Amino acid sequence: MKNSKSVKAIAFIAMFAALHIILEIAFDFLPSQPQGGNISLSLLPILLASYLIGVKEGLCVGLISTLLQFVLGLAKFYGPWSVVLDYLIPITIVGAAAFFKNIKMGQYTLYTGIIVTMVLKFASHFASGAWLFAEYAPEGINVYYYSLTYNIVYCLPTLIICYIAFVIIYPRLKKSIRL
């Protein structure tokens, strides 16, 4: 019984990682920021994995998705710290969404984990922008302000569309996907 559960978990991890890559490619048609970053639903499979099959598995999906982006040449990075702050930390941390307790408000649920992990993702991109991309800030503009405005332009819309899509899809999937 334990063996079939782990095989099932591996299959789901692979499926969610593949969905992440498919959505990453599908949303490539939208304009992206000059040094990287775009609005995308590609984080949705990582969020779904966390809530449907578990935090540990969600983190695995995030990490595998990150590695696949590099293997497939989808990643745009500027050195080792860029890899860590723009890919490893922010994409992997999204897989921890189910770790945070949801808040029930009548018949509605506030999925706080999505908000918290997307804010942590933003914080990682913000740190990257302030520390690694300060040279791109226009002269006279504070690097922290530059990083804030650069990253909020795509992180906030990504949070909003992923949250809305999650609220629509998750209740239907949780009835059929279980480990």
C-alpha cells in the first residue's frame, strides 16, 4: 500500500511540474520585463500540488519546475545569485502554500498560503532587483524603489490571476485527486 502511494505521488509531482512548464511556455506570448519576470498562471500547478498532495510534494514540484526551466532553456538569469533569488527560492517556496492555515469566512475560504508564499516570492525578486540589478535603476532613483516598482508590476497580477484560478479549480480537483 505504501509503495503504490509513493508511485502515485511521483506521478502527480511529474504531472504538476509538466503543467508548470506548459503554462510557462503558453504565457510566453505576454510581454515580459527587460531583465525577466512576466505575468503568468504557471505557478498555479505548484499551488495546486501543495494543497492537493501535500507541502513536501508541492516543494518538490517547485524545485523540479525550476530545474526544468534551466534544462529547457526557459530561464533568464544573470549569475549564481540570480539563479537562487529569481528561481530556486521564489518558485520552490510557492510549493509551501498549504503549510499556512486557511481562514474560513462563512461559506468562503481565504487561502492565506497562496498570499503568504506569493509575498515571499515577491520578496525574493525584490531582493534580487535591489542587490543584483541596481545598475539598471535610472540615475537618481533609489534602487529599492526601482526594485519594488519593477517587480510589483508582474508579481501582483500573477498573484491575483493565480488566486482566482485556484479558487475556481481547486474545489473541483480536491474531490478527485488524493494520495
